[in-house]
Amino acid sequence: MLHSDEEIDRIIWEAIADSDVRSDFICYIIHNPNRAAHLDEARKKMMSASQQMAPAMKYLKAVMAIRDLAEKGDPCATFHMGKIYSLGIGVVRDVSQAVEWYEKAMELGEARAFGNLGWFYQEGTGVVKNPEKAFELLTQAGNDGVQSAKTASGTMLLQGEGCEKDVQEGIKRIEEAFEAGYLNAGNHLSDIYFEGKWVPKDIEKSHDWLEKVAEAGDEKSMAILGYRLVSGTHGKQDVADGLKWLQQAVDRKYHPAFLWFASLYRKGLGVPQDTGKMIALLQSGVEAGSPECAQALEQVLKERGAASNSPSTLQ
């Protein structure tokens, strides 16, 4: 019987669910199997675990179970063994072992292994750098439905990296990846049109692609789009629309949005300077669980305290 990512996720969670060791849940979060069902619960257990420094023994038990499936020829489990050694999740990072597992997974037809090994060849990670081999593997993965790999091969076509330069085909691949649901491809297209390096610079197209990603529900893109529209830093300004997008990102508890939103009121970019609104946004970020907002708020309050006690401000 072939196993799926959901089965890998189940194996890991059943092994660690009752653990009181923080590192077990850190490993699960880093591993993050596709469609992982327990990420929120893992984050809560990570924060409440009583043993903060103990090794991830229960996660390692899951790794042994996954290894057993891989050694029996399961494609998905074999891919995950490559991922485990590639990232060093609960084990000593060993890229040479990761390469071996990915090669086995490729032989078993695991499309993601083609993509991950393609990136290894592109960067020279654990193998001799080979752009042509990287392009071949990433193209194969993209053709088999790995949309991040299709985007990567499209970018290589734009640059002529490991292949003959073909801007039209490169853009086509990245657009196809977006249409197939890989939202980050839209962010790449936004950057491509803004930079104007491989295609004529087009601020409107850059904005439109970022807006498409935001409209598809990506909170990071909502926040970026909102900040750019309010501040006018990327050639287009629409304060009302920008504030709307930033508010949507904040409503979704995207932590950086609180900081970026607050910075606009601090600097007076596109909106009047307003210390009260800045502090309120940082406080909301703290309540949402953002340590960065807590640090920023502490710094702001220190600065205000120092200013109120300086001779120039005393009456």
C-alpha cells in the first residue's frame, strides 16, 4: 500500500501528540508535511511543554517508522526521508543522505524529489553545481504538477540559466503555476514587472499581479500591497485602498502587518503622524502574539519616557 502525506502526518503526530518535550513539536513544525493537520496544536504544545531542552525522541520514533516504509519502496516516505536529512529535522543534517533518498524517490516517480534535487543542482548543495541538470529536473517536476518547480524553471528561462533564454516561455510557466494555485508565482511576476530586468518595467502590471495574489487570500501580499499603496513607495498610491488591504492583513493576524501599519503612522507615510494609532496597532500585535510588536512597543514607550523627562520638554 502506498502512503500519502496525510499518512506521514498521522505517523508523526501519533508519535509525538502526548510528548512534553518542546523539540518534538519544533521538529513537527519544521517538517510541516503537506496539508499538516496539527500545526496550531503543535505551536500551543511547543509553548507549554515542560521539557525545554530534551531531545526529540518521540519525533525520532516517527522518523524510524517513515524510514521503514521508505526501505519498503514507498515513494512518499522515501521523499520525506530526503527532506528530513536535507533540513536536519531531529537528525544530524546530512545532505549526501538527502541526495540518496531523493534519487531513490525519483526512481519511484515522486515528483517533488525531482524538484528538490533540481534545487540542489542549481545551488551546488551536496552535488556539483549543474544548471543544465537543475533546469531538466525542475522542468520535469513542473510538468508533473510541482508548481514551485515550474516557477523556478520559468525564472531560469528568463535568465538563460542552464537553458536557452526564452522570456515568453518563462513568463508563461510562471503564469501557469499561479493559475494552478501556487500564489507565490504571482509575487514573482509582480517583482519581474516592477524591476523591468527581463521584461519592460510596468508598474500597473506589477501592482495587478500583487493584487491578484492578495485577492486570492494571501495575507502577506495583502500587507505588502497595503503598505505600498499607502506609502507610494512602488510608483502607485491609493491610501484608502491601501488601508483596506492592511486592515485585512491585520484582521488575519499576519504579524508583520501590525508593524508595517504602525510604521506608517509613526513616519507619517501617506497618513498623518499619529502616535496613538501607532501604539494601538503595536498593542494589537502583541495581543495577536507577535514578539516583534512587543519589542517595538517597548522601544516606543522607552523613547516616550525619555522624551518626557528631558530638560527641553519639562515645564
